[in-house]
Amino acid sequence: MSTHEKETFLQAYNWVESWQTLPWAHDEPTLFLAHVCSRKKPGTALDIGCGAGTDSVFLAKQGWEVTSLDFIPKALEYTVQRASAAGVSVTPVEADITAWEPPQQYDLVLDHGLLHNLDVVRYPAYRDSVLKALAVTGEFVLLHWHPLFAGQDQGEVGPTRSSREQIKAFFAPDLQERFFAREEFEDLPATVGRGMTQAYYLFRPNLAEAKPAELIAQITTALTDHAIDADAALGADKLPTDVSDELLACIVGPGRLGITHRVPAAEDARAVLTAWAERHGLDAGAVALLIHLLASGQQGNICTEEPKCSECAVKFCKRLRYR
């Protein structure tokens, strides 16, 4: 963060008498954390901008090995004190997330309101650090302010409001939104822009980006399972003609393979697929052929308008991954 940003937060911590009187203090854990803990074995967690430590302490009490990161010493002091009082421990790290090099990858990364307090020039560095820190099987929980209504001005001070589409685009193509929730606050001080929508996200790594070769291997396996010789088809190099651009757009979109975070226009679907293949050093023609074979009613007859998910081996597809 900039010197001005740090001074602002230092002043806030110096003014308050206890963590409970911090403007951003919260008693309950951030939404989605309880859900994560209910279905996932405790692992390693990184709480970036941990503040007074509510989430860090909650996770530690659930058995997680927690790293609590903040660039304000008083925040870490509160967090360590509260953890000790709860009979658990956390690892405090005094650092700026935009200049910090994660020493490992974490099963869970959490941001309860740090991103929306950053200067926009620091967004790329923040994004890089989050992606480096998050394990490919991990999850990322984010709280961020949204506008309460279209065209709402930002406040004189306080968090920057961003739309849901802006947040999803910011983390694309590396992360996919899994869950989203929001809560509206209509009456806040004028200095912070009156009302806002408090949004909660749970993201997971996009496996089409993290493991592109494995995705292609799964598609090849699905074809083999349906008696389609992928090697022979690649040798013939002839695209099936019964796969519409509309279907291809659906397949590459977020509802299936996740090659793009939004469903592209039908006329753009082939270009999107080509760009993805080339970005990962894959043969764009071969990739297009394999996906057309998977979608063709005359060939694989699997990923059609009415997909046969129970017969498909493409586990990275969202329709299978989240069933």
C-alpha cells in the first residue's frame, strides 16, 4: 500500500480503544467460511488483511493452520491476543500483500475487505500474490463492496465499489466464481457514499487454465470411451459439420469447460478457443477438432445441446465438477 493508505489505517488503529470499535470490526466469520469448514478437512489458510483477527481465530478454532497477514502491527497484536484467549495460535506476518512473496501455497485464501481499500495501481500486484498463494485445489473467499444502484458515486473516503462483472473479470481466467451472495446497506455515512451492497464471493481455480493438458486428456478419454479414435480423427483433420457456433460458445463458456468466464457471442466462440489453445502452447486445430468430436451428434454425441454428463469423462467440466 502507499504511505497515505498506511497512515490512514494507522490512524484508525491508534484512535480506537479496542478491536470492537474498529470501523470494519465484525463478530461473525465471513460468509462462506463456515461452509468451507463443514465440507473440507482443515488445512493451511492465509488471511490477508486480517484486521482484528475474527476470521483467523475462527479458522484456527476449526483446526486450520492459519497465517494472518497485515501491514499494521496493531492488527496483528489484536489477532494474536484473541487467538491466545481462544486457546489457539496463528502465524502473524507483517507485510504488504502487494509486495509479499508467498512462501507456500494455501488451501484457503481469505480477503475480508482488503482489495476494495487498495489503490487501483496495486491491483495487478495483489492479483499476482493471491494467485501465487492459492493451491490449485484451494478456495478463495472475498468480501467486496458493490454499488447499491447503477451509477452510484464513490464515497470521499472508504472502500471502492466495483460491480460483480468487474470482480469476475478481474480474476478471470484463473479463478471461477463458485458461490455469490450479497447484503444491502442503505444508510451509511455520506463520507463513504451512503449506501452500498456488501458482496461475498467464493472462487476456485479454473482448471482449464491451471491444467489445460489434463483437460485435453480428459476429452480424449471421453472420446475413447465412446469408441472414437481421436488419433485417427486428428490424422483426417476434418471438423464435424453439425456443431453450431452457438453450442461451441456454450461449451467454452463458464457453464461447461470454463475456457472463458462469460459465454461468448456465437461468432466469437472459435476465436476464443483458438486463443486459449495458443496461450497454453497447444495445437489450436487439434483442440478444436477434439471438442467438435465431443459435441457432434454424429461422432462422440456427448457434449451436445442436451449433454450426456453421466457418460462423460471430462471431470473439469462444471456440469460434472459441481454435480
